[in-house]
Amino acid sequence: MKKENISDAVIRRLPRYYRQLTDLCSRGVIRISSHSLGQEMNITASQIRQDFSCFGEFGQQGYGYNVEELRSEIGHILGVDNDHHLVMIGVGNLGHALLQGFLFSQTGFTVDAAFDVSPAVIGTTVNGVPIYSLNDLETYIQEHSVDVVVLTIPQSVAQDTANRLMNLGIKGFWNFTNVELSSSDPDVKFENIHFADSLLTLSYRIANR
Amino acid sequence: MKKENISDAVIRRLPRYYRQLTDLCSRGVIRISSHSLGQEMNITASQIRQDFSCFGEFGQQGYGYNVEELRSEIGHILGVDNDHHLVMIGVGNLGHALLQGFLFSQTGFTVDAAFDVSPAVIGTTVNGVPIYSLNDLETYIQEHSVDVVVLTIPQSVAQDTANRLMNLGIKGFWNFTNVELSSSDPDVKFENIHFADSLLTLSYRIANR
DNA sequence: TAGATTGTTAATCGATTAACAATC
DNA sequence: TAGATTGTTAATCGATTAACAATC
């Protein structure tokens, strides 16, 4: 039975399922049961069936799940075939590294442009992505369809820049600044990568085993 | 009452508390109640008191918490004053960006060395951190105390490299490869930064609001 | 003292796990 | 058909929230 409200915990497991299924595909596995999938992922079979059942009926009794079909269903749920468009704000070391190394296309995103304040990079291209002046942001956003912005800018300007982008109608933020961004509009979504938080939890766990 | 088993959910909130308290400190706030802290962080006062009570009694009835003191207590719990030592494996775009931009010292870590296979970077220094050949890994680890390694290497060599490091006794992995690493030793801790997983959850949420 | 706020116990809520009828 | 495995309902477990006596 499809559910109305999907919990955050379920959503966060979806990319892991997708990753595991992609791996199974590449290993040539055709079908898999919730039990075997659970063994590989350290998740109970019950949870797997519960999770999938939030979105539909993808399996077959007595058989299990077709790997390729299930992968494609979960990809669809995650929106990898939605042709999302993205621009990057801030092309410092980290922004540069993402443009060079992160496979945006594998998650269904196209990077159309990047913006920075430094004359040294404005007008150049990184991995095929043109870098414009942050002064041209308003014009650009009004003329293009942008689903998500990546914030790879200094902490100090994070909330201000986010506000500027929200005023332009941006509703998806992939936030790499170590700042908790917020909005009064519940339709605006923030996804944070907090490096420091992550390393601190590791610090805690190596000190408390 | 101090608890024996701290749940993962609590641990993951600690760095956020630490961040918020650092901010309060810098704003000159001296004391705060669980209620006001909760308002600022969008957490119930109950949860805050529950969380803190896992580790001790840091507040005072009728007063609340001393911001600076509480910050220091939580920092101590997280291990920021433990003088953890860290080496980086793989100095590509991302490794480079982290060495240049991430403030390791703010989380109590010292980066002593980095390793790579590329002759172009071996022997050089990035932000004061010497880059050695991956061939010298064994010797180095045996001669130095290393608490955590950062894995910023290609997916394809992730698990093998991790195994090699585990054999050398490394028990803390900050893993930036999009691979689920595992170990049979429960004392080995992995903390993953899965960029793709993060962006996919954002993709899901902008498509389903 | 009176008001505020803690730490903790009890109640509620939600998520995970177990069980099982349905059925391929 | 018999065995396997699903989707779903019920039971359990754990985490969050509410309530309150203790006390600064």
C-alpha cells in the first residue's frame, strides 16, 4: 500500500538501495530476494519490503525482485530521470574539485554554469562549465531554469547568498558551508554536507569504543 | 543519569549543538536555557535536556546552561581536545581541496601527511602537508601514530586500500569514496561522506513537495 | 521568597521487526 | 503441485515529547 508520508529514514536509505542495485546489475545479477539483499546490505528483509512497499509493488511472490527493474524504479523515485538543472555558487578549491571530479550526470543533474567573485576565474571554464561573475546571477537565473544550487562559498556569505537565491525563486540548496541555513518557505529544501560534523562524529566514536 | 549506550541519533546532534554553542559564544551570549536553545535550533527543550543528560549534569535549575562551559563540555565529549592525528590517502582534486580549505584543527585533528601514487605530487607539499608515495605507507604508519585516515581515492581501489590500512591497524576511516566499506572488526569505525546519496535525497525532495 | 529551569520519570509516538496469508 | 517469497498487518522496540518534583 502506497504511503502518503514517507519518513526521512526511508528516503535516506533509497540512495543506498540504488547504489547496491547498480552494483548488482554490473555484477550481472538478475534477480534478488529481500533476504539476500538484506544480507548484503546489513538490513533486515522486513525493512526492505516495508521500504519498497511505500512506493509500490515491485516484487513477485516466490521470485523476489528483478534487479534491473527495481533499480530503475528506485532511480525513478529518486528523480534521476527528471533532467534537473543545477548551478554552482563559489568556485574555490571545493567547487573546483566537485566540477572536476563529481559525476553529476549519474544523479541526473546537469551543471549549466558556475558563479564566482574572483576575476581570476570569471570567464574561464572548468570541465566544460562556464564561470560567470556573481553580478550576473540575477539575469542568469531569470533566463534559465535552475532546480538546485550548490553552495561552495565561505561561511560568512552563506545565509546572505542563500537569501538572494531564494528571492530569485531557487528552492533547492546543496549546502557545503558549515552553516545551518533556513527559510520560512517549507517548499525550500536544504541538503547539507557538513564536513566538520561528520569528522566530529568519527572523533567521538574512535574515542568511545 | 549517565547512559551506557548513546544512540546514533544523539551522537549526530552533538556537533550541531557544538556549532550552535560556538556561535552563541562568538555573539557574546553568556547563558541559555534549553527552551531558547531549542527555539534557535528547532529542537524541543525536552530533547535537549535528554541529550545532555546522557553525559552529565551541565545545567543549573532556574538558570539554564553557561554557554562557554557547555560548549567546552560538548567539545570534550566529541574529543576535540584529544589531539587526534590523521593522514590523507589520495590527493586528487578533492583531497587537495580539503587540505587547502578544511579547518581540520577546529575539529581537533592534525594532518601529518598525505599519500598518493602520482609522481607529479609526490614530494610536494600542500598547505604545509607533505605528500609521500603510497609505497611508503607501511613504513610511515608503523613509525607514526595515526588515528584516522581520510580516503579521497578512486572508488575502484577503495576497499583494497581500506583493507591494507586495516592490516596496519588503522581503526578510523573518513570515507569520501562512494563505496560502502566494511570490516569484521567492530572497533573499526567508518564515517562516510556520500556526495551522490546526499544529492539524490535532495533530488527526491524537490520532486516530491 | 517566588519564578525559572533543570534532570528524570512516565506517556506517546514512530520506526523496526516479526508473523503470516496470499500467490507466483 | 510444493517451495519460495512477497506485501501487509500486528507486535515490539526505541526515540521523542510531556510532565513534574527538585532546587537554584
